[in-house]
Amino acid sequence: MHSPLSRRQWAFDLFLAVVAAAVAIAQLVIPNNDGYFGGPMWLNVVVSLLRTIPLAVRRVWPVPVAVVVFGADILTSLCVPHTSTFWGMVLPMAIAMYSAARWSDMRRTLLVLPLPVAAFTLYPIHMQTFGRSWQDIAFPLVILWATFIAGYVINRLLHQRHDLKEALRQLAEQRDAHSRHVLLEERTRIAREMHDVLAHGVTVMVVQTGAARMELDESATAARESLLAVEATGRQVIGELRRTLNLLRLSDDLPLSGQPSPGLADLPELVASMRKAGLTVELHLPEHVDADPGRELAVYRIVQEALTNALRHAGRTRVHVRITAAPHLEVEVSDEGPRHGDGRGSRLGGGHGLIGMKERVAMYGGRLLAEPRGSGFVVHAAFPSVERTQ
């Protein structure tokens, strides 16, 4: 299916048809030796116009135009002699053959292939001077079929380019959809984990507020009302958190876990499990880290993902895990790369792990660096202090 023609294309085809007609008629009236001459002048003019004027719509009706161009010569050759010249006959036919192959589908285009043979084998019926040598027929046939092949090749190449663009567009849409899906999954997972942290903290606040309210003197009416408002708001927040989590867990029938979220204190156990898997891990963890449960969970997940990636991409390598608490919380996981020069798969693509790391760090306004270093790979995350994110 071709797009509508522009004004420039219409103008060019009309100009081409007029010029071809003028050249064909000029060869009839100006004495020359280019061709075979016979038949009445009026008939030759009519045939020349039938060969050339239809070229004005060659892109709109390519196959019918070729049939008209060749049919004018074929029908005339069966009845009476007429003039044949290169510029007035062969050239318009070549343009018609090219147009049929260029702007039509293959099945319809095959209809025009026998037309050159019919035109030049029937022409000698009343023009005995033509066809005395095989070259008289072979020369125009080679030209016409060559133009047909050129049009067909260009047509196929343009269709392949269009198909390639469409495939690339669909691939880009699928990639974007996949990225959005991965991002949504990761955010959902983070929301589930943060629910435990927030619900725990708000619950403690509500319980403590309720206890403080009970300890107040009966005369402290204003303070009691304020604490009642805080307690009610806290309970409302807990309810909203649970309803939000239920929306995120539409396909998850498991009950909410009562276990606390993992944190920095769980890193030695994580490192021990990775050592059993084959990694040589060195963990540098400060004795005291002043961080909230959410940041601890984020650091734990980043270390977990980085160690998993190191094992997957570098095999039994050495990994250094360093946690820094001052001036703000930072974590760096670096590996030394494959020990035996094995090829490393790229970690810079759109994998779930890196997306999850970026989302966790961005949630606290931090920054994440994940890049090759030497033959290994390094993941570095920095979390701003609690004061800066409030």
C-alpha cells in the first residue's frame, strides 16, 4: 500500500509524459535513421500518444499503464505497419516496465513480463525490415527486462526497509513496556518491604502515644485531646498502609510476614551464605551505624544483589563489601572479576537487579554508581543523612 502522491510527484510524472510524447512525435516529423518507419503519419501519432501520455499516471495504475503502452503497439502490429523508434517506442516501454515493477505487488507485476516479447515478435508481421537479425529483438528485450529487474529490486529493498523500521518500532515498544513492567514490579516489592518498616514505626508511635495519654492527669484536657488526635491519626495511617498493600498484593494470597525486615545486623549471615556458594567475601561493617530500618533494608538488598551478580557474572571471585557510617551511610561492593579470564556478561543493561538498586537509593534521595573497574565491577551507593531528607 503506497502513500498518496505529492504534488511534486504528480508534476514530475506529467512533465515526463509530455516530454516523452514530444520526443516521440519529433522523431516522426524530423528525418532521422533511428528506427523503422512505415504506416500513415496520423496512425503513428496516435500510437505514440498511447505509448507516452499514460505515463502521467504510472505510479497510480502501474500495471494498467504498462498494458496500454504495450497494447497500442501489439494491436497495431497485428493490423497495419507503423513506425518504431528508440526514443518514441523503446524508452516509454522501459519506463512502463520499471513503473510496473516498482509500484505494484509481485503477482500483478508478473502479468507484464510477456508484453515485450509479444510486442517485438509481432512487429515484423507488417514491417519485414525489422527482425532480420536476432539482435533486432534481443536488444530491446534486454533493455526492457533490465529496467523491470531494477524496479523490482528497488521495490523489494524499500519494502524490507519499511518492514525493518516497523520491527524496530515494535521492539522499542516491547522494550519500553518491559522496562515499565520491571519498574512496577520493583516498586511493588519495595512498597511491600517499606510497609513492614512504616507499619512497625507508626504502631510503636501509636502505642506510646496511648500509654502517654493514660499517664496524663485528668486536668490536662488539651494535652489529652492532642494525644488522642495523634493516636487516631496513627491508627488511620496504619489502616491506609494495609489497604495500599492489599492493592499491591492482588495476586499474592500469602499472609503478611510477621518477621522483621533484614538490616545491617543480618549482613554477616548473608556473607556466610555467599561464602558457602563459592565467593570469597570480605565484610567491613562498623560496630555502630545510626540508620533507620528503611536505609538498613536498602543497604542489605543492595549488598545481596551485588553479591548475587558477582557470583553470576564472575564466578568464584573475591568480593569486598564496605559499609561506611560517617559522614553519611555508604555501601560499596567491588569484585575482582573472573579469575581465569572468562567472559563477563554485561551488567549495565536493563536488568531487574540494577533497576531495583536505583529505585531503592532514589527513594532516599541518594546516588548509585554501578560500573566496571579493571577486570571487575563496583557498586557504590550513598544515602544522605536523615536530617537532609526530612
